[in-house]
Amino acid sequence: MDIERKRRLFTLVRQALDADTEEREALIAAASAGDPAFDAEARALLGERAAGVLDRRAADVAARLADTGDGALPAGTAVGAWRIVRVLGSGGMGTVHLAERDGDGYIQQGALKLIRRGMDSDALLARFRRERQILSRLDHPNIARLLDGGVAADGRPFLVMEYVNGESLAAWSARTGADPAAHVALFLAICTAVAHAHRQLIVHRDIKPGNVLVDADGHPKLLDFGIAKVLEDTADPAHTATGGRFLSTAYAAPEQAAGALVTTAADVYQLGVLLFELLSGQRHSAFDTAARPALRLALARETAGTAGPPGVPARVLRGDLGIIVARAADPDPARRYAGVEALADDLRRWRDGQPILARADSAAYRTRRFIGRHRTTVALGVLAVAGLLGGTALALWQAHRAEDEARLARAAQAFLTDVFDASAPDSAAGERITARELLDRGAEKIHTELTDQPRLRAEMLLTLGRLYRQLGQYPQAAALLAQVRDGDTAAAQPAYRPALLELAVVERERAHLEDAAGLLDTVLAGPVEPALRARALTERALLHEKRGAFAAGLDDVRAALAIDAGRGPEGRVDRARDRQAEALLLTRLGRFDEASAAFEEAIATAVGALGEDDTRVAQIRNDYAVLMLSRSLPVEGEAEARKALDARRRRLGDRHPAVAESLQVLGGALRQQNKLDLARRAFEEAVALQTAALGENHGDLANTLNSLAIVAGSQFRFAEAETHLRRSLAIQQAIGQQGTSSVATTAANLAAVLIRRGNYEEAATLLDDALAVHRAALGEGHPAIANDENILAQLASRRGDAAAAERHARQAVAIADAAMRPGRETAAIRQTLAQVLLHGGQPAAALAAAQASLALFTQVGAAGEPRALQSLAIQADALAALGRGDEARPLAEQVMAGRRDEHPSRQVASFAVLARVARAQGRRDEAAAFRRQGAALLATIEAPDPDLAVDLARD
């Protein structure tokens, strides 16, 4: 059966499955058009359908149609770098196999999808390649990620996805017997995945139970991004507008079935249908078009006994939950939720007992929701109020308090009016008054006009201190806030603990970490309202992050999250702040999947509540960019860093320390892309800003100096790099960061520079200490450990200890492959392994490792960069050592051509390789000439790497 006939048959069966008997007969007759074999095959497939929900019937049909007999590959078949283990399943586009590939000391499994013969037309292959591009943009813990892709030996393209060792959504639901709350929790994870795709401008278009797997930990994984588009676009144009495509018509949005423009609203609809089936155990398609308006009304009923269409479990899908499902799956796109985040937000409100936004508001409704959340508290409150109303003391106290509050408000209004009068045209004489000048005027008036009003004075000191902090004017903020702390009646003032908290934040930003810790402990030691306690816990978590105590920070921020989760809608912005801090700490701990999910939720919540340009959103994006760089995703990291930088420049001006923070992250993203001159300029601007705003001894300045040193080292300015790194270490030690992972990272980077300068003994000491600190703080599998092991491998190789060098290099590769995304950094780590193997007398293994390194560089579009050329040079060297000089020669010449405009050190190394290749070809005179050219060039380099001379002399 050819593929076009299968498409027709699949389309017919998918439509007929959802039709009644009479309509089904008409569909079969029209589609068969006098073809008895087609008629018989369709009826056979329809007769085999399985009853039940969650797309089981369509899956059976697709499997039957897809089984051509030529898609399965025998166990052991090689496809690219992968080895087939067994068949996992088949679909209309191809067969999916469990596959494995060997690494250095590990085996990686993946789900390999090989396109089926007969579907490899030029148009489909082009769309298959686009699918791979789509998948490469998706990085989310609830989306099966792309591991590899290429072309098999027979010319058919393949993809390798993350292998999810789990069960179908239907099997999970049946096995667990989960209650509605558990179903909603799992569904929310699916929503975060779809929302991530929408932010990447990708619409799934085929969300259904068959495209969701649940792993052993109960986490869902969304599959098959891009597949629906690939198959639909190859369908018969005559059917494109009528739903005749490899889509699941039971889950297709009405506009999809009508052939109209498909937007993110289609995914919202499909999510609504999926949620309906999860909660009800019934197929949404079982209710025909005419019945669906009645179904939506039934879902919205408040009373469990209200009648509705047969089979709808009113005990589950009633009230708010029913309204949410009905709103998401509304046939009219304009009536659906505006986006996946809005749907997820209402589900969280339902989960937390909050009023949902899809429902008309009323005082009675909000009262019911409040009582539902706080039954015990409300009951006790009613009893208490009943008792108190028996006397007059409470009423009199409330009246006096209201009068005091009104008096304070009038005094504050008068004070602020007087301050802002300075900006009036007559007072300012036409001059423009800046925000900073208004603050200065207000601070002066506090000292002269509020000496006899201690409460108002404390409130104004707190307000102005907070504003100075937001402007990055930390000394001025600290001076005002300290006056609240040190006043004669300080502890009795309502502003006392909030001022201590603000002062703690200021001291942390000034790198006075011990002072900040003491202030936060004081705030948390006494009785404090929930919102303030939650913020104090989050700020202490961020202080722990500065000190490298990541696990303690995670405990604090999760305690804050628990508090803010109970505060309802008023805690929404604070929950975004908490999730941001949690995500940053997870990033530091190398738990990148969890961190990514937390950042996605924090950004969505903050943007929804504050808008895109708010500086708090910029802070979250800035930290999210840090995660991207930790995962070797520099292009995505640059995009997030630029958004943060642009927002901060607009809101804070060009001299705020937050601008320097974003410049530092942006520079890191540019460095990872080998845009070294641009990175250098970003770091230098950040250093100037931080020095002016924060002083000479600040942790942020130390971090930027460390980054600037890495760029200098990449440009062979090793003396400059050493200067920056030693200054960075001195700052970190001066502010009490000894023993932290930040200091260990700086020390490891200094060791790498010292190795290039020939100072092996100090480098060894620094590396041993750094590795011990990183292991204690971060565990064995963190990327920082990979960096340490990589540098240790380079040091051991230079010292002639081949066994130790190989051990360290293989450990670095294993950690990088497990914890980091494929990219320039993982390619460079594998390159070190190749160099170590070559120097250790294993040219064949070195050749394979260098080829793997170059493949990674090529995968991220960096094949022409200096580090990629080094992998090519190692290949030439290894081939020469294997006696394959004729194969090595063009590679070595390609490297030399690519290095004509590079630093002389790289050219010297190329002459050394050319010399060894010439010797392998028996051209001794030519080899000697290459060595002379290299030696002459080496003599022109000031303070060259001592290993260059060794390299020139190496046979």
C-alpha cells in the first residue's frame, strides 16, 4: 500500500471513529468511490477499534497503517554514532527504535526515529530538517529533548530524542487512580512545556494523550513537536482545508478542522480537551457538536446533582473546575483563554482555593472562596467577634487607631507635597529636577522638620532609603535606614523591621555579608507579618547564594514559597520573586532542568503581573541568562541578557550597578560564541560601572574581572589575565568569601593561566584546593567539576603524567556529557581528551576524540573558530602518528590557512603540526624548514607559552 493511499485511509478512519453509524456509512462510501479493497480495509480497521479514552483507538489505527515491514532495523545496526537495540513503536512517518551510543565511560540511550522509505521526498525531507531545527530550540524538562540528528547510510534522515522510560498517559491514569488534584498537577507541568514552546514561537498543533509519556517519577514529557506540521503539509491539497491530514481529529480545534489559520489558541483548545478526558474518563469527541453547548453549561453547574449530558461526572467537573475546562475548550477561539499561562493560572487558583478569573466576580463568590480556604480560621473569627461585640473596648480602640492612622497619613501627605513642590516651575526656575535631587531634598527635610514626629520620621526614612536602594545609591540608602535602626524608639516603630530588611539588602549589595546576615536574623527572630517574613527568607536565600551555601539558600526560599502560596492573589508578585531565587540556587547546584522550569514560571508570573519592562522582570531574565550559559546555550543566553539590559537601561539609566550586572552576563554569552572583542568591551564597561557605583572591593566586580580575564587568556594576553584574576581573588578574600565555590572557580581559572605561563607548581596547588571546595559545595556532577578536571588533565599532560592526564580528561568528558548541553564548552573538553591521548601515545583514540570534538563544534555552527581548528590540527597530528601522512597533509594545511590572521602562538603550533606531517611523508628537509619557520615566529612572541618550544621539537 503506497503512502498516499495510507493517508487517505487514515483520514477516513479518524473521521469515521467520531461519527455515528449512518454518517460513517456515508463517509466510507464517498471515500471508497468504487474501490472494494479500500472499503474492506477501512471496515476492518474500524471493526478492530478498541473502546476507551485517551486516543487509544487512533493509536491502534496509526500503528496498523504504519507497519510496512521495512521500517524496523535489526538489533546492532549502526545509524550514525548510534546502535539499534530494539523497536519501540511505529508511526505514519517512520519507526522509532531504542538506540545507544558509547561515550567515554558511559552509555547514552535515545529514541531514534528513522524516516520511512517512500516518505523521503524532497519536500518532506526539507520539513524533516525543519523539525530538527524546531526541536533544537526547545529546552524544557517536560519536553523530550533532541539529542542528535543526521543522515543514515542509506540516505534517510533520522532524529534521536531523549528516551523516556515511562508509560502512556492512559496507563498512568489507570494505574494510579489519581484524584482530580493529582491530574491537575500533572496537567500543569504539561502547560509549562506548551507555554515554553509558545515563547519560542512554536505551536504544537497536535496535543493529545498519545503525545504525552509519564516517566517513573511521575513527570510528563510532551512528544512530537513539529510532526503534525510535517505530515499535514505533505497531504493532498484537496484535503488540507477539511481535516484530511495526519492529525487527531478528536483533538483538533474547530479552526484546524475548518482549515483556518492555526494559532496558539489551537493548543489551548487541545489542552482543554485533554484535561476534560483526564478528569472525566470520557472522550470529548463522544459528545456531538449539537450536544457540546449543553455540555459546557453542565460543566459550569454549581450543584453536583444538576443534570447534564450522560456520562459527565458532575462530582468532578462542576463549579470552577468545569468552567475552566469549558473556557479552554470553547469552539470559539476568541472565548478561550488568551494563552496557556492564563489557563494554568486559573488552575492554580482552583488548586489553592482562590477565585478563578474565568468566572464572573461577585462578593458572594469571593466570600465562599475565602471561607473554603480558611474554614477553621473563619469559624474561630466568628466566635471571637461575637464575644468582643459584647463590649465597647474594641470599638473605642479601633476609633483611636483610625484617628492616629489618618493623622499620620495627613502628615505624610503634607511632607511629600512640600518635597515635590521643589519641582514646580516657579520653585525650580525652569530647571529640570531629577529623581535623585528630589530624594536629596527629602532626606534633608527629614532631619530639619520631623524631629518631633518619630513615627512619621521613621516611615519617611524607610521610604527614601528604599528609593535610594532602587537607584543603586547604596551609601545614601544605608545612612537613612541605619537611622531607623538606631533611633531612640526604633524597636517600637512599625517601620523598624522593614527598615532592617531593606538595610540587609543594601549591605548585601555592598558586599558587607556578615552585617547583612545579622540584620536578617534579627528580622526573622521576632514576630513579623507573613509577607515580610517571606521576603526576609528569600533575601537570606540570596545572601546564602553570595556565600556559596546553596543548599541552605534553597531551604530558605522554599519556606518563603510556602508562605507566599498561602497569601492568594496578593502574593502573586512575591511568588515570582521566590521562584526566581529558587531557580538561581538550583542553577548553582547544577540542577538545570528544575531551574529552567522555575525560571519559566517566574517569568510568566512576573510579566503577567508587572509587564515586560519592569526591572523585576529584567532581574529574572538576567538570572535566566546565567542558566542558559551554564547549559552552553549562548545564543539563547544572549537574547535574555539583552532583554534585561535594555529594560534596565530604560528604567535605571546607564550608571546603575544593575546595568553592569547585565553587561557581565551579556559578555559571557558573547565569549561563549567566540565574539571576543565584543565580550571584552561589555566586560570593560561593566568593570567601570561597578568600580564607580560599588567601590574597589565588591563581589560583583570580582566576578566581572574573572570574566574579563578569561577573554584576555583566549586572546593570548596571559599576563593581563593573571593580573585580573589575582585582583579578583584578592577582592573575594577581602569580603570574606574564602572557601566558597566562587573563589574556587576564580582559582581554577588562575591555574589555567599559570599553566600557560609555565608556573605548574602554584597551578597544581590552586587546582587541588578548587576541586575540593567544588566537590564539597556542588557535588560530583556539576559543570564546575568538569572545568577543574579539564584543567588538571592539561596540567598532568604537560608534566608528562599520561595516565593521570587521561583519567582527569575522561572524568571531565563524562560530567560534561551528563550535565551540559552539546556546545562549544563540551567540544573544548573533548578536545582536551584528544590532546591528552595524542601526547600519551594513543593516536587512534586521539583521532576519534578529535573527530567527536569537531563534530560538536560543527553542530553549533563554530567549525571555523580557532578552537575548532585546533581539533582539526589534532586529527592531522594523529593521522601523521599513524603513518597516514597523505591524509594528514590537507588537514594541516587547512588549519594553517585558517590561522593566517590569528595570534602568532597558533601559527607556531601549526608549523609544528606541518613539520610532523612532512616527516610522516618522508620529507625531512621540508619538516626541518617548517620547524625553522615556527622557531623564528616563536622568537617574536613576548613571554610565550613554554609548551610551544616543546611542541616544535616533538617528533
